[in-house]
Amino acid sequence: MAQRQKKTKAAEGAAAAKAEESGTVAVYGANNEKVGEVSLSPAVFAAPVNEHLLYEAVKQYRAGARRGTHMTKNRALVSGTGKKPWRQKGTGRARVGEARNPLWRHGGTVFGPQPRDYSYSMPKAARAAALRGAISLRAKEGALKVLDAIKVEAPKTKALKALLERLGVTGKALVVDSRPVPTLVLSGRNLPGVRVVDSMHLTVYDVMDCRTLLVTREALGRLEERLTP
């Protein structure tokens, strides 16, 4: 079994290298049979890979996903009296204004974290270049697989899992479709490590966070239309 898997991976790697040289890639059906070929745009699927740009795109995505609800109480929010503990002079003690001051136990926090928005913008051209680089990297690694179509008749996780097993997909997988139908989205929602996204909503983080990138023929055309410089 292990030798068969090694031979299969070696064959897929050889096919990916051949496809990279010729600019075409095989199109597979639901039963993992080859049903045709499609040419890949070199501007999108053979673009230069800028590792720092990939890092910046992933960082920007993760920053936007932060909730930013952390909060500590300052001296205005800490419970307690605002009365002056003793008079200003004459006691020999240090002067104190209230028991909620930051120097005392149970006092307020100075310059503590407050709710904030961590998201920030990134140039549109830089995001597109990073996405082209991520897709090109997956294509170069042989992790890109083009499907004729993905049809799931009913929203059943079992049906999509069987389809992925027939395609030989293991580990994290990203299914990219053009306007995915609700049955496909619901079928992949409970599969660990599997995500179904629209081709127009594909991000660098999605591509870099998967082992196998499954793209339908229709989504392939929309990606080329979206990312061609």
C-alpha cells in the first residue's frame, strides 16, 4: 500500500512538471479519471513567488481576523470608593488621592489593552501579486488539481468525503468553485481540514493553509480573469 502511494505521488509530480513545461494541466472527473486538458495562464499560474509578499498578505489577513475585544479596567472603571483615604499633610504617610489608584492593590491598570480594530489595508496590486505567487507555488509543487465540476446532490458530508477519497485527497484541502452551491458548502462545513470557497473570495491565507488545491474548470477561468495583470 505504501509503495502504491509513493508511485502515485511520483506520477503526480512528474505530471505536474510536464504540465508546467507545456503550460497545460489535466482535468479530472468525479472518479479521478482524466477527461481533458486545460491551458494555464503563465501570468497567473507561473508568476514569480515573493516570499515576503506572501508573509505580508498572510499577516494582513490574520490581523483582520482578530476580534480585539481584550480590555482591562482603568482607575475610572475599578470598583471602590473615590474618597481620599487620609488628609494630604500631617500624617507622615505618602499622599494618596483614592484607593483605586494604580499603585495600590486592586487599583486600576495604566495604559492597559483596550478594544481596538487590528485590521489594516494592503494595496490591491500587492494582494493580487501575492495571490498569483501563492497559486503559482502550489502549481509548481504539484498540489493544484483541476476538476471538471463538483456536483453534490444533497448536503451530506459523507458524499463529499467519498468524492475527496476517490480523488486521492489527503490532509487539508481547499475546494475552489465558481459560485459554489449551498449543498457543496454545507457538505464541506463539517469536514475537518476542508474548506469550500468562491473563486472571487480566494485569499493567500486559504491557498497557503492547504495541502491540496482543488479548482473547478469554471473557477479556473474566473481566477485568470480576476488575477491577470
